[in-house]
Amino acid sequence: MTLVATMLIVMIADFYVSEKRYLVWFSVAGLALAMILTWFTATDSNIFNPNGAPKEFFGDMVVADGFSFFMKAVLLGIAALVTLMSTDFVEKYLKGMFMEFFEVMFAATLGMMLMVGSRDFLAIYVGLELASISSYVLAGLLRKDAKSNEAALKYFLNGAFASAVLLFGFSLVYGASGETNLVHIVDALRAGATHPGMLSLMTVGMIFMAGGFAFKISAVPMHLWAPDAYEGAPTPIAGFFSVGPKGAAFGAILRIFMIGLGVSPLTGKWTIIWAVLATASMFVGNITALMQTSIKRMMAYSSIAQAGYLLVGVVAAGSNMTSGKGIGAVLFYVMGYALTNLGIFAVLTHLDQEGEGTTLENMKGLFHRNPFYAVTLFVCFLSLIGIPPTVGFFGKLFIFNAAVEANYIWLALVMAVNSVISVGYYYGVIKAMFLEKSDKQALSTSTGVMITVAVSFIGVMLAGILSGKVIEYTEMAARMLR
């Protein structure tokens, strides 16, 4: 409700306030207030009590539990950081629709928050479509840029197809079970476990759902939209796409497959499906990224590989439902990946707004032009590779351990091999920044970008150093998934 109020106030005030930057800072304050209220609501309502029941709303369609509160806090943090790093970029390239950029992004965030807090197909789909339609608009905001138009069109056409596939999967599961509520679906599935027709229909529906969500997380084979969408979209929005919708989709995946299809005859089937997609995503994403010269395209393929790592956690969660380690590892990784990627895209946003571009050529000599940016990128790339003591190392370690405990040792080894492969393309950027020279002058500073980069740098290191405490919170939130 705080996010909705912030968005509506900004929309109305936009007509009367001439200095738009005041509205940007008001928006950041509103997002920060929403994060604070999320924490206090969770603690005051005893949500994190393992023996407490979650609070249900709108006919049990929306639920307030530790899982949803953690995910909402992460999504609000993502929106706040993207708002900060976008201000100068939007002022330069989107003068005619300065606040519209932020208003649409807040609408997307609202849809994502609804996704992670819903346990009914109808509410999940409404949230997903609100987030998706807003994302299509964001991708095409640079209306005079042909690449932005192409990105929006490809994202829209592929997204509409994926939404139809997902909705068809929902309809098949509903047809087999007679329910849209996840808790009731798993009860109906267990009751009809001996009915071959029901299991067959549920299996087909499950496959369609996996295909639809594979698009939302840019997993192979539904990944082809990502490189063009990332490259053509405004740079801060590409950063938003890489962590926001992906994190929300993983929240929905965990709730649907762990609750709706949880301990049931289908558990073994959907874990195998996600294991295959995880393997393909890791190899395709990392190997293709080795051949990229555009940093945004490279990060798009990196995002595909990262989806594979996260899917390993989903598989581990489905194979060992009692421990909660798989879900906790996914939550930890989503948070760490958001901190890491937004730091990278903040620097790319500044380079783009200075008219320099975001190719490998533009990264040459960055250490001599802006040491803080170069060092932050270096730390963030180490985190994506999985080098201690960064948050990325511990994120991969927790997922690796969860996979081993779930007896998916081969999948853990695939993950380790792909982490080594990823060194190749990240090293290329690091080499250009530190070891190659450039005739360009020192890079200017941008307040919003500097704040985002500083938060990313501190978060990547601090969350890694304090990973033991953080994973306790994520596993606690995982056990609250209802």
C-alpha cells in the first residue's frame, strides 16, 4: 500500500512540480519507507514464528509469510537502487517523460510483489501481467532509438506467447484439480494420485507452466529474447530486467512448485525438468557470453547462466523439502545477485549517459579514469564468478551444498564447471579496465550512480562476510513458505 500511495502521489504531483528531481527523491523515500514497514510488519505480526500461521487475505489468494516479506523487501530495494542510478540518464534521454519512467517501473514492482505474495493462480497471473506489460513499456521508452523499438517488440511478442503458454498450463492444472488455490491443488493431486487421467493432465499442465516461467527467468530454451532486449532497452532498465522480474519469477516458481505441486506424485518429474533446463542454461549462457563484445549482451547471457545456477537451488529444494536449505539458498542468491548486477549496470548506465557506449572497447583504461568504478566492477565480477569473500561465492556455495545434500551431485559439478567457464568473459572486461590504456579523460561523477555503486560494493562484501547470519534469515524465511 505504501508503494501504491507513493506511485499515485508522484503521478499527481508530476503535473504541479517543476523540479522533477524532488519527486525522484520522494520516490526513493517512499520505497525506503515501504522496506522499513515490511520489516516491522513481519516482526510485529509474528510472521517469523515457525509455529505461527501465515495471514491470509482476499479469500486466501494472497498470503503474508516470511517468504513473501523477504522477497518484497528485496524487490523494493531493487526498485530504489534502479531509481537512484537512473536519474541523470532519464533527465538526459527522456526529458519529455521524466517521471513516467519511474511510475511505470513502480507499477512493475507492484506486480512483482503481488507475484511473490500470492498462492492462487489468478492472483499470480494478475501480478505477472502487471509486471510484464510495464516491462514491455520500459523496454521501448527510447522511442526514437531503433534498437529500443526492436527490444520492446521482441520482448512483447515473446512475452505474450510465454504468458499464453503459462496460462494454458494453469488452465490444465485447474481442469484436472478443480482448484486455483495452491494448497487445495496439492490436496486434490494427492487424493487423485491413483487416477491416471488426472496425473497425465497435471503433468502436461506442469510442463506448460515450466515453459512459461522459463521465459520469465530467461532460461534455455526460452532465452532468445534476452540479449536483444537487454541491448536495446535503456541501460538502467536492462539492469532492472536482470534482477527484478527474474527474482519475482523465482519467487512464484518456488511457491507454485513447492506448494501446489509439492509432496506429490509429480515432484520427481518437475525436479528433473528444472535440472535439465538448469544444465542447458548454464552451458549455453556461459559459452555464448565468451563471444560477446557488447557488455550488455554479455550480461544478458550471464543472466541466462545465473538462471541456471538458481534453478539448481530449485531442484535441490524439490528433492529435499524438509530441510529448507534449497529455498534458503535461492533467496540468498537472489539477494546477492541483485546487489552484484545493479552495481555493474550502474557503471554501464553512467558510461551510456556520457555518450561513451557499453562495449568492451569503452571499458579500456577505466581504472585510470575512475578507480572506484573499476574496483567495484572488479569486485562484482569476482562475485559473479564465485570468488571469496564476496556474496556470490557464498551464494554458489549454499546452492552447491543444497544440491549435494539432495543427491544431485552431478548437477553441483556442472555448476562448478560453468563457474570456471565464466572466468573467461569476465576476465576480458577486467583486463580492459586495468591493463589497457585509453586516451579518454577522467570520467565525471553522478550522485545517484555513485550511491548505487557504493551500496553495491558494500553489500557484495558485507553480505559475503556476514553470510552465516544472512543465510539464517533466508532459511528462516524459507521455512515460512506456506
